Amino acid sequence: MKEIMVRAIYCEMLGYEASFSYIHAIKLAQQGSAIEKRVGYLAVSLFLNESHDLLLLLVNTVLKDLQSTNLIEVCMALTVVSQLFPKDMIPAILPLVEEKLTNPKEIIRRKAVLALHKFYLIAPNQVQHIHSKFRKALCDKDPGVMTASLHIYLQLIKNPDSYKDLTGSFVAILRQVVGGKLPVDFNYHNVPAPWLQIQLLRILSLLGKDDQSTSELMYEVLDESLRRAEMNHNITYAILYECVKAIYTIYPKSELLEKAAKCIGNFVVSPKINLKYLGLKALTYVVQQDASLALQHQMTIIECLDHSDSIIKRETLEVLFRITNVKNVAVIVEKMLDFLKNVFMEPDILFLLYVGCFPLLSDTYSPNNEWFIQTMNVVFSLGGELMHPDIPNNFLRLLAQGFGSEEEEQQQLRVFAVDSYLTLLESDTAHLPQRFLQVISWALGEFSYLKDGLEPCKVTKLLAKLLDERNVTSESRSWILSAMAKLSAGPGAAALALQVSERYSSSLDTVLRQQALELLHLSQDPELHARFFHLWHVQVDSSLSFLDSFVSEALSQGAAPYKAPHQRQEELRQEKALSLEPYSISLPVSLSSCSITDRQSPTLLSMSSSLSGNSNELKAGSSTLKLEGVKRVWGKEGYLHQQDAVEEAAQVEEAATPALPLSPQQGGAESQQTHGDLTVVEQEKQKLASSLFVGLGSQNSTFLMGKSDSTSQQFRRKTRAADSTSSGVSERSSSSSHSSCSDFLHNNLLEDSQNSLNTQKIGVSNGTHEGPVTQSFQTTSKETSPFLDAGMVLVQPCSPQTELRDFVQPGSSGITQTSLRSQFPPELSQLPHSDISLLSSDHSLSLSACRAYRDDALLFVIILSNCSQSSTNGLSVQLDCKHIFETFSTLIQVEPHTQVTVAGSVSYRAVPGHTQTLQFTDKLFLTDFIRPLTLSTEEYGKLWLSFSQDVRQNLKLIQGEGDPLRATLSALKEQLQLHIVDIIGSEGIVACRLLPDSPCLLHCRIHGGSLAVWLRSPLLSLPDCLLYYCQKTLEEC
Amino acid sequence: QTHLICCFSPNNRQGKLRLQKWFTPLPERERKKIVRDMTTLVLARKPRTCNFLHWKDLKIVYKRYASLYFCCALEEQENELLALEILHRYVELLDKYFGNVCELDIIFNFEKAYFILDEFLMGGEVQETSKQSIANSIEASDMLQETMEEYMSKPAF
């Protein structure tokens, strides 16, 4: 059997159908002895994929083997589980795999961790409850298990906030690995655990992104890995590449950036082609943050543009694409088009990516309209049928709606388009791709009236000629016909239209026949034509009120009332006999559906592909020479600045090395000639370089242009925008408060403005005794802000008439929770509030926050404390309010979320003239916005009936002394601020509201051993979110 | 994450597949198409060009070892050099197991080659990098297999 199965695998691999053997493979895995089992599992994992029905038969086998005492059987089972396993069946084996995490054998623990990694990829919600065990795996004494757990963390840390505390451990691990502390077993060609290193670098870059304090922890170790990785083997290059990427991702540090840039430089100029490729790839990544880096390598980039390997060329174009700006766009696009033309000579090569890039490019930087249209014409005629269908559609939309420019420009653009299309149609049209023809006919039909003195008859004639071309497909024909219909109003056109429509009304193609008839009628009846084409704005009754009578009639005849799909699903769920308990362990149903997203097919988004042997070969060897020149002469200041000097230097260089490339033995004359050629080539390249790199560095643009105009300024700002987020200045904040009363100051926040009597917060406790004042400002703001509706208000701080009150605060250099609490404004301390938590701190300032719950609002209190000995000036707090507003408006009005993040920054001057910034983020949970809703049972009943949709879920009951229902409900009440309306027998009704006043009603009933809860609310997703917190609360109890 | 590892020998500008292992679920037809396109693309490469290719949104890394091409398909943002080293390590492992591996070894013992791959990569991620420990675990399974065979062939009294 085993032999036969092996043969079946072989057949399948060669492409022959062997599906009859699938079932035998499963049987073999099930019943065979160890040896047969192994082959059986192998066959199964090669034959079937995750959605195959037969896999269900395998579940039991896997279960049995996981419980086996035989190490090898367990290993086999874990391997097959991580290779393929149906998503629905994960709950069945999850406990067993989890148990394996504590197995004494290292290999089993490792495989179990990897299997869980796989589960996490398939269904993240189902492994949520074992996150703590992942931590244990991370701390495993065996480095192999630890390495495996990093795979999971790399996935988890895609959402880095909750893992910042692990940064220290990751840094420590990396330091040990780099320092060679691991057993020799893990070395690969004398490099200590390269895979582990790369994994860690990726994790660190995720953690350090846009986060200065976390990034600071890792500077040292990154520096060390850069230093340790000697340039000698592919694997170290791979590490270096990853390292450079990390350095550019995290909060920037100039020293490291410099080193990284140098490292990339080495890559790019390397003679090894793979390294060159990787260097270009790194460059692509890096120039997005700092375009001036491309300047240093401009000559190399030019070299690569003419490289014989088209993959390298393509990568180079990608770099160029990133540094596109208003000045060099024309040159770059020209280069790309050249490349396209070359590539298309080999028919099997699609090169859609670049074609896709063009419209994007042209939109942002296109120098003028004419150029844009012409470029698009080339793109369309080259791209042809291979082009992604979105591109023409997008282009037409652009023509129709414009891209935000002036109406006049818009018209101009259209006229250009019409002009150029007419010229095209007048020449030979046979070679134009169908898509382009469609674009042309649409644009002519829509916009040809814009051009003065153009007879519709002329256009129609051209179109009719096009229509008769043999190679035009019927799809394009129908585009043309509809364009003609639009134009058929004029006198000459009508006659022509009649002719055409007569011919096509007997066409075999139904669509064409239909359109021809339409054309016929429209052209005969000018009035109809006018009405037809000017009646664009149809009135739509969005409430569908005209259906009301129909609905009521149907209802009166006994039809069932409409139920939302969501509701129907719930009902179906109720009817099902199978217990679905395991599926709803951790999250409400609506949240668990997100798991599929990660698993798209790798080729789903197919845009680009390429390969070609393009042979624009330069004289081999000449490159080394020029590279030398590049390196020595051009520093950071850029190349153009010293163009002349460079040329001279290059020539001197060449003269000094007569032993040029190929020809030491060919004699002087020839080398002399090559020399001449080379300088010409060289000069051309330099010209090219200067046109390509225009506008990248500041010196360059001024040097070339004489003045730096505003557009290039804009561009530069744009490139910087990428790292501006990390630079700590939140430009977006719609409100920032600068208050500098005396030396200290603080305060600003989200507050409720209606209440002018009590408010306020903020104490600064100065560490020194001589400056012991803490001021609290009473502020109110009468201005209405969008937050009013949502129960949140933004307060502009300290207007002149603010009342000052002093808390005298004895100096406390160490800040503790208690000292913070003592500073808590008395007005607020009466309100229920959360614990004060430290958000962030540096050497002189620490920042804490707390949430206080008022009946009608949530107060978010920020407490700043000065923990240094010196005074702090110019304190200002910025909250990213735009963001907050967005999140709150969605949170409260549209779609409740379980949590949102608040971000902001505090800047201050500890030393005069030196501003420091401290960033912070905090989370607000849905529960912060929940308040009890007090109402009577009757009111509850009425309200209940007024909402239609409900969500149902079974929750855990708290088993304690006394009535379990009562205990459970009061636990919920305690934690979530719900209001218990009534408890009758085994049923209880509970109500709460989401600020400002969106009610949510809960109806709870003891059902079996659990608590069945129905929730109703006018907000669609509020019940789901609330359920999540109910579950969480009850799990914790 | 690696999507696919495969190995083929060139045959008339068309690859003859010797080994293929997928780590991501894809329909059968798609798989065949990818493998077919990949082999023709790789075989069309000229010597002295780089070892990386783009295929739609995948990246293909290949390397030639004697008469065999080893390929893997990765996601765009993966590190190509690392993938190259994964291939290299796999070949080293095969070499250690078979002792100077050649194409015939893989043809006649391809299930062994799969077992080695399973020990090396799991779910598309590198599981174990140490040559020694992979050799150990393969040996352990082989041993079990042999003892079981012996046991089974004896008549049971």
C-alpha cells in the first residue's frame, strides 16, 4: 500500500489525476502502522487542500495521534496539523495542541508553537485566550522553541500597542544572539542564528515605529548588529538589509541612519548582482523617507538603468518612481515608456505595474495637460489589452470629473484630449488596442462639443469609419455606437447616423442591433434626443415610500414582516440542533468573521510580472571605473553642484588608468578610442542624471533653477511628511493650547463646557521647594464645538478671566500613585474615576491620565508632573483632536467600537530654547461611555418593542452562594455600570445607555446552565460590543 | 512566509517537476499555472543574471544546483537573500542525508526529501536550522520505521 501511495503522489506531481487515491491516503494515515502512517500523512498533506471535504475524516486520526505516547506519531500529527487543517475543526484539537506546549520534549513544544502560529493565521479569534502561553513559549529555555514563538509574535505585533513592554526582552535576546551566546548548533555558516536575528529585527522595527521611547531602547543593539555583520556571506547581507530596514522604520537617529545609508551604498555598488538588486530594493524603501539619499547614488542608478538584466532595470525604475517630482516627471516617465516598449517585444511579458503607476504619477505632478494626454495616449497604445481594466475607467472618470483643478483647466484638458484623439483617428487606426478605442469614442462622444468649430458630423464620420474596421470587437463597436448617439443631434450627423443604424440594425449581435435601433430613433427625433440626454438628474425616493402600500397589503394578507439578514441568522442559529458552544468562546459572532482576511491567495492581486533579457549592454568593465569616480568625488552635497569638477576628475581617472576594461593587449590606439567613446557616454549620463535628480536636494534645485519655486518646496515637504509622524509634532491636531502663565502651566483638555462652576484638573508638582506653585485654571468655553453633541467638549484653556487657585504642593521628587492622587482636583475626586495610570515620562516630566465618569460625559484628565529639579517653561499639550473627533463620532453615532486610541504630545522647554516633546497614547474603552439607564418596567417594555433587531448570546453564569442570576447581574452592574430594572423569577431585565443617549436593553434568562441574553438597541453594533465586555467581565469573575 | 518550494530539472525548455510543496491553500488549477509559468520563466533566464524574479505579486527566488533548479515563491516584502539561503540549507540537508545527493536520489526517494523538508520548514516558516538536529529527528523516524517493519514481518504467535 505504501509503495502504491508513493507512486500515486508521483503521478499527481507530474500532473496526472489521481484523486481516486485520496481516500486511501486518509485510510493509510488512519489504520497503517507507523511507517504507513508517515506516508499516509505525507500523501494527505500533498493531495488535499484546506477546504477539501475528505479532511473531516482525518480529524479523528489526528486527535488519536496527538494523544499517542509515541513521540514520532505526535510529531507527525503536529506537522500535518500545521500543514493543513480545516478551520471549523480547530476547536476540537486546540486543547490537545495547547497541552503539548508543556511537553518535556523540545521538538514537540516547538512544533506545537508552530501549529498554533498556523491557527493564529487561520482564525486569530480562536487562539486569543492562550496569549499568555505564548509568553511562556517566548521564555522557553530552549532557543528553538523561543525562535518558533517569534513567528507568532511577529504576527501579533502587527498591532504593537499591547506588546511595547516586551521590547526590552527582544532587545536582550537579539543582543545575546549577536554576541554569539547561542549554542553552536544554531550557527549557519558561522553566523549565529541568522533566521532568529532577522525575525527579531522585524519585530523591533514594528515595535519602534513612530515611537521614540521604544526606539531608544534598540539603537544600541541595532548599531551592534550593523557592526558585527561582516560583509562576507549572503546571509549576513540578508541580515544587514533587514537591519537597514529596521533603522529606517523606527524613530530616526541620525548616527544610525548615516551608517545604514553607507551600508546601502556598499550594496548598490557591489559587483554581485543579487546584492545590487537588494541594494536597489533597500534604496526604494529609503528614498521614500529621504529622497536626497538617491543623490549619492545617482550615477549607480543611471548605470543600473542600462543594466543587461531587466529585473535590475525594473527595480531601478521603481526607485526612480519614488523620487518623482514636478521637474523630473517627464524624464522618468519617458524612461519607463522606453522600458515598456522593450519589454513588450517579448510577448509573454506583462508589465502592468508600471502602466498602473502612470495615472497616479501624472495626477500629482503632471507638468501640463497636453503632456498628460500625450503620455496617456502612449500608455494606452502600449499597454493595450494587457492593461488592468481599472486604468481606462479611472482615466475617463478623471476626464469627466477632473482632479480638483480649475474648471477652465479642466475644459482645456478635455479639448486637448479631443484634439489628440481626432488626429489619431485620422491616421491609421488598425494598430490601436481595443481599450484605447473605447476610451477615444467615449471621450469624443462626451466632449467633442467643447471644441469650437468642430462639426459633430466630422466626428461621426470618423467614428463611422472606425466602426467599419474589421478588427474592432463588438464591445468597442457598442461604445462607438453610443458615442454616435450622443452626437447625432446635428443635421449632417443625423443622416450619417441613419446610414449606420440601418446597416447595424440587421447585425447578428443583439446588443449592437439594440443600440443601432436606439441610435436610429434618437437621430430621427431631435426633441427626444434633447430630452434623453438632458434628463440626467432623476429624482430618487430613497425612503421607498411608494412601496408602503404594497408592504401593508402583503402584511394584511399574512406575509411575514421583513427581518434583517442579521436577525435571520440569529434565528437560524437558535434552530440548529448542534451545539456551537466552542465557536463563541471568546468573541461575539460579528467579530469572529475577520479571520479570513489574511488568507488571500498570493496571486489574487496580480499586477506585475517581468522577465527579459534586454541587451543594451555597455562595455563590460567600464562600470567599475566610473563607480570609482562616483564614490570619490560626490559627497552628500550632491553631484550637480560640482559637475565640472567631477567630469575632470573622471577624465583624469580614465587617463590615469589606461588598462581599461577588456583591452590591455589590444594596444593603445583602440583604448584611446574607447576612452573617447566613454567620455561621450559619460557626459550623456551626466546629463541624464541632472534631469533625473532635479529637485531632490535643496542646493541642486537652487543651482539649476536660480530660484526655488514653491512647487518644489511643496514636494519636499511631501517627502518629509512620511517621517513627520515620527518626529513627534502632530501637525494634525486641530487644537493646541499654549498657555504660559508664569513659569508653569498646564492644562487643556476634553471637558464639558456647559458646567461653568466646577471643572478642571491638572496639577504640576514642582520638585523644588522654591517653586512650589501648582495652578489650576478654571476654564470654560462658550463656543460650540462638534463634540457637544457627543457629550464631549473641547476647552480652550485659560482666557484672561480664568479664576486661579493655588494648591501648594510640597516638593516630591519621586512620584507615586498616592502623591498623584492627592493632586487630583477635589471636584473630580467625588466622581467615580478610574485608576491614574502613567502614560509616558522622561527625565523631567511625567504624564499620567485618568478617566472620570460624569453622568453626562467622560472626563479625560491628564496630569503632568515635573519630576526634575528645574522649572519647566512653555508647556503645551497637543491632543490629536481631529483623530479623536473622528473616532468619537464613529464611536458614538455610527458604529460603536470596543476601544479607541487617543494620542497626543506634550512639548515643553526644560532648558531655554530647547523644546522637548513627550508623546503619549491612551485607550478609551466602550465601557467608559456606558452609563446606567434608569427606567421603570413599563417604560422598558415600551422601549423594547420599539426596537426591532436583537442579538442573542449565551453567557457564563457566576456560580456562587445565592441566586446565580442575581449574582451575575450584579457583577455586570458593578463592572459595566448597567442598571438592573427588574428581576422576576429566572428572568432579569437590564438597561444602559451609551453617551449621549443611545439606549441598549438586555433581557436575561437562565437557560440550562447558562445565561441567555437578548440585546436590543437602535445602534447596530452596540449590542455586539457590549456583549464582548459582558463576556470579558464574566470570564474574569 | 514562503508559499511554495519546488525543484525541477530542465527538460526541453520545460521543467520536469521533481518535488513541490505548497504552504498556502490554493486551488489545483492555480497551482499548476503558477508552477508552469514559473518553470518557463526561470528556464528562460540567461546566465549571470540575478536569482530573483517577479511573477504577478509573488517573488520567485531560484537557484541552480547541478542539473536541478530549486525555486521558492515568496511574498513581495520578504527578504530574497534569506530565501536563497533557505534553498541552500535545504540542499545541504539533502546532501547530508543522501551523501552527495544527485537528481536520481530525489527521484527514487522523493518521499524522504519531503520528510526532510517537513522537518526543516513548517507552515512556510523555518522550523529548525541546525543540520544535526534535523538529521537526528529524521533518523529517529527512520529507525522507528525499520523496527516496525521488522516487527510486522515476523509471524505473530
